[in-house]
Amino acid sequence: MAKTKDFARARNYLWQLLRFRQRSEKEIYDRLKNKEYEPKVIDEAVSYFKDLGYINDKEFAKNWIENRLSKPLGLRVIRRELKNKGIHEETITQFLDEKRQAWNERGIVEELAGKYLSKVKEKNELLQEVKPKLYAYLIRRGFSPDIVSEVISRILKNNN
């Protein structure tokens, strides 16, 4: 067993981290590594919290997707965020495929574009000048380029 004092400190640090929000296993490893804990201490602390059920990448991914879709963000951004957090590709694909079936990307893009354009109308900007800005905004949020292009074209056509 790693030094008891180091393990206790690592465990207390992890309690603090997990109190704010659920985290992926990779996030935990990275945070402990940055605090310069020994690899053996890190492994023991992560195992301790996994055994208690506080570190669970599948549950983390599921909750992360729910939270991020409520922002709203597109699936492309969410996929990238989960990859960066160390979630396995199979887990990401499984949960995103489940969500994709019940998720109306086109409707969300239309709603966001409508809100964006209503703000622009208040500023009296020309719609054709706004098109690239709106496209970039929606793409940055992770929506499909095909759907974004289609929705913007239809909205601008209807507004002219």
C-alpha cells in the first residue's frame, strides 16, 4: 500500500473535486498527476473511489451528454469534449446514438438561428452580412454543417 499519509491527502483532494461535479477517470488521474502524487498513490485513490461508485466513466458520459444537450450544444462538440475527458469511443458512440434518435437537431438549429436573427434585426444589420456569422456560431456549437446550411438558407429566404 502507498504511504498512508499521501493516500489520505489524495483521497481528501478527490472528495473536494467530486463534490463540485462528477469527473471522468482521466480527469481524476490528470488532476492527481498535476498535484505530483506518486503513480501508486493515484492508482489506489482512483480504485478507492471506483469501488465506491464515485468514478464511473459510463455514468459520467451519460450525464455529460444530458447536461450539454440542455445548453444546447451539438453532438459533434459533445463527442470532442468526451474524447478530451478520456471516455472510450465505444461508450461515446453508444450514448450519442441513443440520444440522436430522440433529438431534433434541425429544430434546435432553427430555434437558435431564429433567436440569433431576432437580435440582429434589433441592430438593423443586413441579413446577408449576418449569414457567415450565424453559420460560424452554429458550427462552433457543434451542429451538423449540412443542417446548419439548410436552415440558414431557408430562414434567409423566408425573411427576404
